Amino acid sequence: MRTLHLLRHAKSSWDDSALPDRDRPLAPRGLRAAAAMRDHMAAAGLHVDLVLVSPALRARQTWEAVAAGVVAGHVRTEATIYEASATELLRLVHGVDGELGSVLLVGHNPGFHDLASSLAGEGEHEALTALHSKYPTGALASFAFDGEWSSIAASSGRLVSFVRPRDLDR
């Protein structure tokens, strides 16, 4: 059994239009949402073997804000996550070490929404509907797969949960 978690970065700030996209920080609303997700992850007892984080500032700040709620093995910045398509993200997942059972990616739309929508073959109807509808900032989708990382394909995952910051008490 493999578990893949996709955490979209929390809400970023557009206050400084001169900043390059990679350098946009989290907005105050994003910091509050990330804190709520941290508490949710801690309550859920989230354990992951590997965390791969986009190099964009808002993604790194999201990870820093939720990290205390996750028991994590290795953490590394993964440049390919930034602006990655669903195909590129799936290629990254296919390359995960077979010894690892769970991975958390921290990154961006539209790649995360496209990948999550394509992987969700089964799951609770309400969660699937919400996932296919929209993948908002700060949302966490968790999937379970049988087989190896390299065998993950469209519709092969079971959506275990889809949690949006607005679903949580803050």
C-alpha cells in the first residue's frame, strides 16, 4: 500500500506586484489556513516518509507552517514541482524509492488539481465531488494505492480524504 498526499500551498499575497511569482509570500489568510491544516494533520497523526516541496516561497512557507503537525522522514526541495503539469508530477511520483510507503508533495495548481482529479478512481462521493470541483489553496488530498509507485496511473487511487481549510474550525 502506498499513500500520496498532495498539499496545495496556502493563500499567497499579491501585495507587491513587482515580486517574481516564485518569491510571493503567504498572505495573512494563508498563514491562518496553514495553521489550521497543521492542527488537522497533527490530529490525524500524519506520518510520511518523504516530503517534496516546491522551491516557490509560498510553498516553502506552507510546509514550514504545517511541518510541526507532520511526522516526516526526509524533506527536500524539488524544483520540478514548480509549474509542473499533472504528467510531470506523476513522473516524479513514479520515481519515488520503492522502499518508501508515503509521500507528501507541497505545490501548486493547476498541476495538483489535474493530477488529483485523474488519480481519484474511487472514494467517498462527497469528497470526490469536492475534489473534482475545485482544489483551493491550502487543501490536502490523500490517496491510497496498491502496488508500486511506478504503477500509479489514472483512476488507480482511492481518495482517502480531501480537506480544505474552510472545512476546519479555526
